[in-house]
Amino acid sequence: MSLLSVVIQGGWVMLLIFITSIITIAIIIDRYRVIRKSRSNVPAFLVKIRGLLKRNDINGALNVCMEARTPTANIVKKGLKKFSFGHERVKEAIESAGKQEIHKLEKGLSVLATIAGVAPLLGFLGTVTGMITAFMRIEDLQGAANPSDLAGGIWEALLTTAFGLIVGIIAYTFYNYLVGAINKFVLDMEIVSNDVVDIVEELRTSDNSKENG
């Protein structure tokens, strides 16, 4: 039996569950790719930025950020663009950029969480409507229905529950996985951001000492 025939036999509720499964797979693949790309070469990026900043090469650090095109690089870039305005402006820019990047990383997770809760409920709804149809069949046959008259309707009804639970379990599992991966990445971004802020403060302090000297 093909997937299409299963969806057709399950009725409109099964169609809704099938649509949620497609959305679930699309979100999982998209977020996994984004997070994997975002976490690549963070240590190497930090080493480059730290070296350039300690040489007071702000333009070189900005060029590295533009080439990297990762959330961490975007955060550092926003901060370095405010370098001439002082330490506090750099810190504020990094914090603001960090919130924006986290929001981008979490895109679609609320939908995934909703599907995790709704898909099983759709399955149960399909079971209820299927059982209603089965009992209506009994009424139409004036109580003379045999098991074969009811088996098809009940089978189709239980099918929606099974598929709804499957989609819900997958969505819930990957939601937790993606949230955990994003939280780990946020910690990495905080480490890089704090390091950049500290180096910027050291540079500003050093420049002020030279001017006073």
C-alpha cells in the first residue's frame, strides 16, 4: 500500500497530518543546516579576530567577519562597527545583534513545538470521526452489520492516531534537540562576544594611556 493511498483512505484528517509531517521535515532540515553552518570553525574564527584586534587592525577584523557570514561573525561585526564610539557602544551593539541572531536561529521552532502537540490531537480527532462513521454505518444497516462492514472504518480511524503520534513524536524529539543545539551555540557566541568586548576595552585603555602619556 502506497503512502498516497494511506493518506486518501485516512480522509481529510490524515491529509492534515500529512501536511504537518511535510512542514516538520522542512523545518528540521532547514534548522539543522543553519545551526551546523553557524557552529563551524568558531574557535578558528575567534583566534583570527583576537589576533587582528590585538594588532589594532579593526578593518582586518571586519573583513574576516564579512567573509565568515555566520551569526557569530555578524555579532562581532556589529560591535566592531561601533569601535570608535567606545566600549559601551560596542557592548550594546553586540548584545542587540546577539538577540537578532538568536531570533533568526529559533525561526520555525515555535511551529515545530505546535505540531508536536497538535499532530497527536489530529490523530485522535481522526479516530473519533472514524468511529462516528462506523456507528453511522451500523445505523444504516439497522444493526445487521457484520465485522467486515466495520473493520474498514475502524482501521482507517486508528490509522490517523498512529500517524498523528508518529509525527508528534518526531516533531517533539527534534524540537528538543534543536533547542539544545541552539543553547550550546548561544554559549559559544557569548564567549566570543565577551572576549571581543574585553579586547576592545583593553585597546581603548591602551590608547587612552598613550594619549595621556
